[in-house]
Amino acid sequence: MKSDLGRVARAIGAVQGVEPVPVTGWSVDSRTLAPGDLFFALKGPNHDGSAYVAEVLAKGAAGAVAAIPPGPRTISVADAQKALEAAASDLRSEWGGTVIAVTGSAGKTTTKETIAALLATEIPVAKTAGNLNNHVGLPLSILRIPEEARAAVLEIGMNHPGEIRHLAGIARPVVGVVTNVGLAHAEFFGGSVDGVALAKRELIESLPHEGTAVLNADDPRVAAFRDVHPGRTVTFGIASDADVRAGNVEIAGGGVRFRVDGTDFESSYQGRHGVLNLLAGIAVAREFGIPAARLREAVRELRPGQMRGERRTAGGIEILNDCYNSNPEALRSMLDVLRATPARRRFAVLGEMLELGRWSEDLHREAGRYAARSGIDVLIGIRGAARYMVDEAVASGLPAGAAFFFDDPAEAGAFLRGRLLPGDAVLFKGSRGTRVERALEAFMSAPGRGASGSPE
């Protein structure tokens, strides 16, 4: 959305005179700033954006919001972060479209992308870029909504109680979507799934009475959120008696098939969780008057995001790249996908799951037991607590000669060379900080290694 320096100054409570300069964009990064952007000089642990004000003005910025003395194109504030949020809240109040907010322990970004793509078949839609879902990314996503958009699909993340409520207060969603509740960020919630659930429930509690809660009926904690919302609730699911329910579900190596409201769908999304992501999109589209029958081709054209269940082949080896992030629930889902993938042998390259606090060892051991029960042939753990996963898999029946641990993901990738053979399938998955993609890169860098076909 567009604005001008005067309006922004008033919105953030800065009493000062500024030039009537149009603002055509919004930025917090001097490296990517475009002419006409308003620059918010945020202060982080390593950098203070105030040091770059002169640079961005020279590059053609409309102005800057910073903790420095005021000027003709500089709005002086005590806290640029609070100013960013105030500016976003102000423009959100003027924009006449509908905000759909998405949260959950896993699948937020894929569900956000799915909802946006299905709505875009019939109306102009904006969405969060990538996973800009925190106290910086959400206000920026709001400020960057095009005026012509009728709906905006915004992802809301959190790692402590109260964060979703605060961000929802800025975004003011009319539709709230919750994908699931699990132990992601468990260290911030005392290792309690119920604590995580209370934090996710803040989105539904923030909806207006006329708003709509869209809830995963297959997750009992999420389904119970309907009790705190006096307005309309729509559920989606597979096993449950959901309002938007998938029947005739087939989960295979190449993707999924299912039926909703008499319409048959197929998608390259992976696993049961992929079906649920699609159901959330179909449910929201139905709330906008778009029936399932008009979404069949759009669902078929959807592709997994980068490092989020991407599938490809290299030298006759089936590769599942799900390296973007990991938590206990998401890991089990992808092990199920690997088990459903036709293969001569199945390898699982699993990185440490982070932000699990003092429950990390127990949860990694539980993951090791699940891996052993999943029928994999070789398990490779990478970094830190993944060692417990490897040990527990062996204790649960996986042969010791089929379980390995590496501190360095690149070494793990090199180890796979010559061991993975045509007809095998391999899953790469881990938390973002574990950088499991480096194992995949090291494996793919072997001489003569090349991907055949395109990611599915």
C-alpha cells in the first residue's frame, strides 16, 4: 500500500514537520531498498539501522524512521519497531480487504501458499512473502498489500505466549486458520503441548464475532478452539466428521489423491499432512464462495515449496528434500511419506530438532523409535541431540551397522556417495539451524551426479 511521510508521522505519533513525500514501498534492509521506500531503522543484536539512514536517503528512499534527530525526510522515534507496527496498523485500518491469518506448529507456510493460490483463481490476493511471520515480517507484509487486493493471507508465527495475540491485533484477521498443535518451540512452553495450544488459540480468540475460525478437526486440541469463538467455525480433516472432509484418500510416492464434495483432486503435495494443507485451502475458498469443483486444476498445479517436501530423482535415486525445518510431528509425517515411497531401500538423513529445551533427548529418542518402526533401512543423524535418535533406533531394532551419526552435514552427504544406489529412496530433514541441505548438496556434488526430471 502507498502512503506519504505526513500520514506515517501522524500514525506513529511523531509530532514534527516532514516534507509531503510519497511513500511507494517499505523497507527494513538498506541493501534491498528501492527508491520511494520508507526505511525503518530497526535495532538488532548486531546492527543498528540508524547507521544507514544517510545511505538510504542517498539511494532515493522516501524517508527514514529512526532514533536520530528529525529532518525534512527523517521521522524521529524512540523505537523504530513500534513505529513499524503502528504504521502497519494504520494502513490496515484503511484497507478494505479481508485478512486470513494462518498459524500452527507445522505447515503454516505451505497452507498460506495453498490458500492464496486457490483464492487467486477468482479474486486478487496478497500474501506473506516467504515466511515473514514475526514482529518484523508481519507488519511489512501488511504494508506491502497492494491496494487492489481483496484478500491477504498472512502467516503468523510465535515462540512465546502473547505473541500471536499481539500480531493479530495489528493484522485484525477476519478468518483464522490453525493447522495443528505440536511441540515446535517446546522449550518456551515448559515442554507442554497444552501450553503451545494456548498460544495458538490466541489467533481464534482475536477474531471478531463475525469472523470465521477454520480448524483442523483431526487435531483434538485445535478442534476444541471452536469453544472460544462465538462466531462461525468451519472444520477440515480426513478421519473426522469435518465440514470439509477428504474421502477416498490415496497417499503414494508421487503425491496424494482424495475427494471433496464429489470432486476428485490430485496433487504433488506429500503425505497426510499435504492433504490437510490442501483441505485448509479448499475450506477457506469455500468461505469466499468458490466451490471445490472450481479448484481442481488449481490444486493439481500446486507444487511444494523449496525444501518443503520437494521430490526429484538423481541417478535413479528418489530424493525427498524436506530440509526447511523440523519438529517431532513433522518428522513423523515425512517418515510416513518415505515409508509410502516405492524403493529398494529407504534412507533417512535426519538433523537435530531444535528449540525442544530439556525435553530434547526424550523427543529425539521417541523419533528414533518411530524411525525404526517405519521400516527404514539406514538412518543417519546429524548434529547434537540427533545422536539420541540414532542410539534409540538401534535399541528399537535397527541394525547397528545401519545407523550412523555425523556432526558435520557435509560429511554425512559424502558418506552417502556410493552407498545410495539406483532404486533407493532418501529423505533429508532437519531443523533450519542444522543445515541438513548441506548433506544433500555434498551428496549431489559427486562427479557425474545430476538430477533427472524436474522436482515433482
